[in-house]
Amino acid sequence: MENLLQKLDLAASYIKNKVGNDPIEVAMVLGSGLGDLANEISNPVIIDYKDIPSFPKSTVPGHAGRLVIGELLNKRVLCMQGRFHYYEGYDMDVVVFPIQVMKRLGIENLLLTNAAGCVNENWKPGDLMLITDHIKLVADNPLRGINFEELGPRFFDMSNAYDKDLCNLARSVAKEQNLDLKEGVYQLFTGPSFETPTEVKLARLLGADAVGMSTVPEAIAASHMGMKTLGISCLTNMAAGILDQPLNHEEVLETGKMVKNKFTTLVKAIVKKW
Ligand code: HPA
């Protein structure tokens, strides 16, 4: 049995064999309904997760389950079209395996995107939110267990998990585009059940502006390895209990489609200036 480092390096060399050794400047994880951005990558090399050694497989509708590597606005990028979620049954260390592979590929910059429920009642579905920080009351942690010093230190800082310079970059790009980019705190829930109305009230009391089922483990693993992370949420629905209507996944995907252009334009301009 290989240890984690050996598995990471096997996965990374498989990918390098397909795409060569030119440096990749930015890696992106595209959330529910936001995966179409990968279709704008030119000269793409597409690698199915199922073909990469030790990579888990995605099971969620709306998540394609492949890496797309190529050029976006003259930058070399790697996109995860579809990610792994804790609620699918993967342990958190498995959820962050692809992020660790990215770092082993030499990638230092990470854009995490997601669909999230909107907890801030001043905002509306379709708004985009810059993630400035997160709350993880979920007990588990992707770095629980043996620490590999080659990846990062046992104990590490999380105060710049969402890189302040990258936040400023996102703010200035949004301003140029006259885009009303909200900013706030994302709170992780495990899912797959959506939150109860009372959990949403609690999240708001704690300081959350959005709730979701992803991103936080990945941001933790990226911080561990000293990667610079930017996070953007697409607020696809008002969180449970705010409106007098039930939540469903179709609504999440529909809003994702609605804001696709706004989202894509913002992300491309950010990548261009990264
Ligand atoms: N809660 C959790 N995750 C989500 C939501 C939500 O309301 N919307 C999209 N992802």
C-alpha cells in the first residue's frame, strides 16, 4: 500500500504525462451549475477522474467529474469540473485529495467556487459572494491524522485562508464590471439534507452570510500547503426558512444557469489579472 504522498505523486505524474510540464498558473474548482466555464478553455486536455490513479469518482447530478487543462485568457489553468463532497460518503481527506494533487503539480493559486444558500436577508438569489472567511462547526477536519510535513506543518494559520490580496483583486475586477459583488462568511454544513430553518437562524447569529456543503475542506487543505485561495459563492437560493417555500436541487441548478454569464465574465477577468 502506498502512503498519501506516493498516491499524490502517482496521480500528479499521470496528469503530467497527459499535459506536459509547463507550469499551471491557476486551478479552479467549479461548483454545481458553474462547470460550463471549463468549456471556454482552449486547447483543452480532458482527463476523467476515473482514469486518474487514486482519484475518487463524482456521483452528483450536475457535476461532470473531469479535469480540463488548457488556456484561459493566455493563462494555463486546470479546472475541476465537479468536486467531491463529504455527503457523498467520502472522508474529508478524500475530498481534498485533488487539491493536494494540484499542489504536487506545482500549482500555487486556487479558485474555489460553489453554489450556496443565502443567509443574509439583504441579498437575493443570483447574487455572487466573495468568501472572506468561513465557519466550520462540522467536527471533522481533512487534516486529521498523520501529518505529512512535505505538504505542510502540523498546525497552521487560517487567518489568510481566503487570501486578502486576491480578495482585493476580485473587488477591483467586480468594480470595473459594475458588478455588485457581495462579500461575507460561508458556513459549512455536511448535507445532503439542506439546513433546517433554525440552523439557518443559528448560522446567521454566528456571522454566516451563506451556507453550503463544500469548499471549506478544500480551503483548509490549500492553507495547509500554503496555496493562495480565492473563494466565490453563487447564492442560488434563500436558505431554508427565509422564504415560505421548500428548497430543491433544481432551483440551485436553475439559478446557476441564470447567473452563468455574470459568473463566467467575473471569473475570466479575475484569471486574466491573477
Ligand atoms: N444549503 C446548503 N447548500 C446549498 C444550498 C443551501 O441552501 N444551496 C446550494 N447549496
